[in-house]
Amino acid sequence: MLILIIMKRSYANTKMESTTKIRGGHKSHAIVGVLQEAKKHAGGRPPKYSEARRAITVTLPERILRNLQSINPDRSRAIVKCVETAMEKGDPPFKPVELIEVTPGKALILVGPNSSLRQIEWLHLVEIAPFRYLLVLPSGTAVEVLEVTIQDLLRNFELDSSESVLLTELLGIIGHQRRSKSISKAELLFIDIPLRVSSRNP
């Protein structure tokens, strides 16, 4: 398996909608939207969150369920609180893409969590620290292949803004370093080990 190596250089990254006032019985679009939302939930349980949401089903260890219960009796709110705390309420405690110098004149690319990159079947994201991942490519994979694949991902107009920011910055770094011939690949050693069964109670 291969990782990308960057020659260390100074790198520089080269609604409000208007609404009409209520006049002569005409309501603004915003007010109509609010009334429709209120009507939708009239007589039922009010929405738990004001932002976009959907129901999911997950299987969790009993230990985690007990921990969630101690945070909030409402499991969904407990999960939201845990995620927002881990991500510092929407402001990740890290840059989307970082160049970390590992030896004089050489740096590794580290990226934050990104579900779009995980869609690339042959690309492995190896977590070396919380929320920090190495990009590991199969042996023989050209850097240009990764570059083109990221470009294809960016054509997905349904990308979350944070996902798009990371992909755009990563694409800029890879493209810049490739054109300046300052990017290379190095091999990693992987060892097969027996799977360990957790001794912790579920």
C-alpha cells in the first residue's frame, strides 16, 4: 500500500431572499412556509429539531446505550450532544486538510472525516489520531487517478458544504504538488494479526 509524500514548500491556496409585506391579504413566502409547517404538525408531536432530519435505526452495545441514557434520557438528543461535542458544535478542532512534516523536507497529507472519500473503494483512510486520516493508495495507483476521482466527487451537487471544502482543498494541494513535481509515494508495511475479542462487557 502507498501513501502520498509532499515535498515541503510554502503552499498558498491559489438567502437572504426578499419577501413581500402583508398587504391586502397577500402573505410573504416565508410566512406561508411557517404556516404550512405548523399545519403539518398540528395535533401531533412537535418536531424535535428545527433543521433537516430523518429517522434511522442503529444497533449499539448495551454499554453505549447505558452511557447515552446517562447523558440524556432521549437517545437521539444524547447522540446529537456527543457528536456536537466531538466536533466542537460544528467547528472541527482541525483543518480539513493538513500537511504534516515527518522528516526534513517531506510532509504527509492528513485529512479529516469525509464520507465522500470513503466512497472510493480502492482508497483507504487510515486513522492515526482522532479525526485525522492518512490517504493510502493501492500499489501502482497513479496520483492522477486520485485527482480525477476527487474531481468526479465534486461534481455531485448534493455534497455537504464541509465535504466540498475538504475535497476542494485536497484537490488543490494534490494538483499543485503534482504539477510542481513535488509529490511522491512511499510504501507502508501492514502485518496480519489475529482479531482480538474485546474483554469489556457489552
